[in-house]
Amino acid sequence: MTEEDHHGYLGIPGARTHLVETRSGRAAFIKVGSGPPLLLLHGLGTSSETWEPTIRALLGRFTVIAPDLAGHGRSSGASLRGSVEPLVKALDDLCATLGLETAAVVGHSLGGLVAVRFALNHPDRVSHLVLVDAGGIGEEMSWLLRLAAIPLLGKLVFGPSRFWLKHYHDRLFVPPGDVDTNLLRSLHQSRTLHVTADFMRRAVGSSADLLGPVESAYLLPRLGEIAAPVLVLWGEQDRLFPVEQLDRLRETCPLVEIHTFPDVGHWPYAEVPDGFNATLIDFLERRANG
């Protein structure tokens, strides 16, 4: 395993980017803190850097491991063929390489979809599951994601065009401009990489089509199989995955805890970090104590 100084703007004492070779290829991750292990899984087209406010809040309580999902950041890609399972396998291989047997898992958007499938595949390895505006919870999704599932249109949606970049980013936040400038810089940098843009299109295409999520990516019917405590966090103004889909979640899985944030879009941990972190920590510590 190699270790490098992390990108300077994080400024978190002890935070480093680690690079390891796994059975799925190169994996990059941030590791910092002490205590029970906790995995932070980012969303589509971003990287572990976006978790910076949450990492700061957690490092005194947990050993935080924030990987770049396969095909993102400094991790090598994965062959997506009609399923996000290769992303789940890459995460599994990283955990095996690190000797990580059990962890709390927090997943945002695409990372949430990966987190649910990981918990279903390895129920004994997930102590807590937290889903943040996650894919796979409901059948409703933005028309922009439906269009992005079409190969040619997907290249436009996730390509380097400034028009599409602005339109996509404006759908993430409420209001669009009220978010940390370092996060926006990281997002813009990711979107201008041709390989990342193509991978994003394929990732969407493996989980959705014009009608919504494909069957393998619609996981609400299986959430009840997860024995670990589950918390769902959602922005009430999410324009990618509307909050109304949580109504069916409440009916289907009454034991799942749900917390929504008013006047917040698809990215609550970036838009309202203090409220998000307080809710997350309360759940993890309260449910750890029964």
C-alpha cells in the first residue's frame, strides 16, 4: 500500500490518500480518525473529496474510510454491463484487501445504491446503513437522468459542455450557488474528464432507462431483508430523486428511520453539513448502544 499527502484544501490532520492494488484494480481512499470503522461512499462522477465536512465531524469518533468508487477519482475503472455490481465487487475487494470485516456504511446517490447492494450481498459486514438521497429507493427520477441513460444523449449530459454542466449542477443544490466552492471545483474538474464522463453515462445506463430504474437497480422491495439499522436522509427539494418516493418506503419498511431536510436539494451533506452531521452521528451512536 502506498500513501500520499491528500489534496491540500482538505487540511485535515492525518488525512492521507492511500493507493492499494486489489483484485478489481487500483483503489484510492482517504483514511483518518480512530474508533469503529465507517465507510463513506460518494455519488456519481465525484470522489471522496466531497465528504470533507463529514470527515471532519466524524474523525474523532470513527475510523473514516472514504474510497473513490471504481472509475472515479484515482481508482481504476470497472466494466459495467447492465448492472452496478462491478462497483459493489470493487468495494468488496477493497474491504478484503484492508481486512475490514464490519463497518457502518454511508452512501450518497449512486453510492447509496452500491451501499444497499453491498449490504444485501454481505449482511454480516454492515453494522449500520445510511442512505443519502440514494438511487434505487424509488421509481421516480429526474428526466435528465432518464435521458442520460441513452448513449448519445448521455454523452451530452455528462460531457464537458458548459451549458449541460450548469444545467446539471443547478439541479443538485438549493439554491444552486449556495455550496462550498471547493466542492464545485471538484465537480467541475470531474465533469471535464472524458473518461469520467463516459463512465458516468455507462453507470446511469446500467441502472436506468427512459422509464426509470431498471429492475436490478430498484431495491426498495429488498430493504426489509437488511438486518442492520437503516437511516434514510433526504433533501426535500431533491430534483433528481424526489422526496415523495419516501412515502412508499414508510409503508414498506416501517422500521427504517427517515429524516428529511427542508429547502435542501440532492446534496444535504454539502448544503447543510452541520444538521446532516448531527443527525448522522446521533443515529450511529444511538443505534450502536441499542
